[in-house]
Amino acid sequence: MNWALAHRIASIAAVQAHRDLGIDRTRYVHVHQALGVAGVVGMAQPMPRLFGVYFSPADQGPAVLLNASLNAVTQRHTAAHELGHHRLGHRTAADEEINPALRWGNGSWPEEEKTAEAFAAWFLMPLPAVRAALDRICDGRPSRPEHVYRVARELGTSYAGTVRHLVNLRLLDAGRAGQWAKIPPAGLRGSLAGGASLPAQAQVHVVTAASEGQTVYADAGDVLVLHLDHHVFDVLPEGLKPWTIDGATPLASAVVTEELQPGEQGLVEIAAVPNSHPIRLTVVREAPRAGVYDTWPA
């Protein structure tokens, strides 16, 4: 099976899963909740060599075991991959902790792994959600790699995976995608943060006028950056604090801290100088899951 066929199969299966599990295809997909709705037992614990494991009904499943040491974005992708195994009727599978980008398209993926991997992309990045994000970010068409990075932040996906999937959706040509995929995300984060040195592993969430009423899913250490002239963070909830480069000069940026508990949300208000109607958005802490499903944040 080639990747094109795997994606055709997976795209149909993902749409069916969205329908059956009550997923809103226009916005961020809550994959951990989807596992529960699908009747899949979820567990997470640190595992040195695995992304995750799917246990089929033939092996006392359905259940998934996720690596609790992964970051939130990688764990979300793994959860969607394991859900793909379940929805596609696959056998029990253990997914090794090898960067998919290193094996992408080289023929080494078994057929069930190809379709589960493709399912993860189509499940986490449905076309309506991608189009809505692109409309907010760049009037519908990405012209810079930073646009793709911002789409990935809105959807809770990896930069490289989002670049690839935009090609599947025919929203980005393969030649440009090949060039952009080689750009390190760290450089894009620095560019969006005005060249600032960021905390290790921090993601950058850009706030614009189009962010009004939106929800930002961010983990501790992530930075929110205003791309709005003459605007400042006016109200920051507990769990967010002003972020500065040198510790003294205020910037129109804020960092998520550990005080914002996983699953908790806070209301952010951004005001213009001079005063105008504030822009309001919600920040939700999206941290890696650990333990068993019953203890995971909603």
C-alpha cells in the first residue's frame, strides 16, 4: 500500500469517526476525550522506547497506553494514531519512539501503521478546521512558513505534520512544502516572538484581532505574543504572567506558568492604547496526560 491509498482510506475513516464521536470539525479536536467516547480505555505512563500501544479487543481491549513523557503535541498525535488503529479494526500494535519524519515515505511502514498515521493527520486536522485557521491567519492561503506554524498552534499539531497535511488538503503545493519542512520550528518561533530568546521547548501563540473569542491551548512555558500595534495585555488570569526578554522591560507578551493547572482555563483581555473595546480570549492548559483516563483533564 502506498501513502496515497493510505490517506484515501484514512480520510474516509476520520470523517466517520468525527461523525460517530460528535467531533466539531471546525475547531481544535479533543482527541483524549474522543478516546473515552469511543469506549477506549486510556492510560499513560513514562515509557523509554515507545510512543504508545494499542490493545485490540482480541487482547482485552480496546485500550491505549500513551507515553506520559511526550510533550502535549506529540502525545496528542500518538493518541490519534492509536485511535486510528481502533477505528480501522487493527490488531494490537506497539509504536516505537522513532521520529516519523525519518521514515516518512521510505517504504518501511507496515500497511496498518501507514493508515493509522494518516488517520491521525485527518482526525486532528479536518479540512473545515484548517480552513477556519487559515482564514484567521492569512486570508485562506499560507504564503510563509510562519503561517503554517500558527495553524499548527491553533490545532495542537506539529509543524512538520501540518506542512505535510496541507499538501494532502491541496492547500499547499508539494514543492513549497518540501522547502518549508526543512525549516527548524525554533527559527519560526523566534521570528514570531520578534527575535527573542524563548524558554526551552516553548511554543509561540500569536494573538491578533482575529483571536477575539478564540481558545488558545497552551502548556506551561508557552508564550502568547501580541501582533497588534499599541495593544497590551490588560487582564491576565492566575497562571499567566507578563513575559520579558531581560526581566525588566515589559513586552506585549505573556507566558503560561505551572500555576494554571492542566485542563483549567483563564480569561485574557487585551486593550488598546488609548482605550477601546477589549479583545477577549481564553487560554486552556493542554498538558500531557498521565495515569488513567478517569483522572485526565476534560
